[in-house]
Amino acid sequence: MKSPLPPPEIPPPAGTIKFSLVPFVKQLLSSDMPRYRAARRSLISIVVLTAFAQVIVLLVKARSLKRIFSSDLAQDYVMGRALVEGLSPYLPIPELSLKILGFYHGATAP
């Protein structure tokens, strides 16, 4: 059985510039020329600032998710306790919270 022939290589259109990113990155990382040092510092700064921004975004999301989940848990707890104590679980959550917990937790689902 003969092996299939490799596909023919298509030459680039006339007037195009062949550019490879790998040699450029190698030169950027290893060169001691001032313009490459400046580009390297800028690239490192962008990466560090992007990572820092991502951490801040994750912390903000985690804080808001914690608040959402805690309010849902409190609502479910209060409704369950209302059933156990013989109260109607369909009363407004602030009213149930005051009767069961003695205080209103301040967060309800929209």
C-alpha cells in the first residue's frame, strides 16, 4: 500500500512579508538592546497588571456570591423553621425572620 502524498505547499501571494513570531519572541527575551529591554519591561508590566486586575475581579465576584448565597440560605432556613414551628412559610421573609430569628437579616431575593 502506497503512503499518500503530502499536500502541495502553497506559496504565499506576491508582495506579502513572511513573519514568524517565535524568532521575534526569542530575540525579545534574550536581547540586551535598549529597545528590546523597554519592550520586555512593558510586556512584563502589562502581564502583572492584568493578573492583578483578574485577582481583584475574582475577589469582588467571590464577595458578592457569598452575599447572595448567604441570603438564599437564610431564606430557606427561615422557611423551614416556620414549617417546623407551625407557622405559614408563605409569610413575607422579613416577618418570618423577625418571628423566628428575632431579627431581620436584611437580604431578600429580588
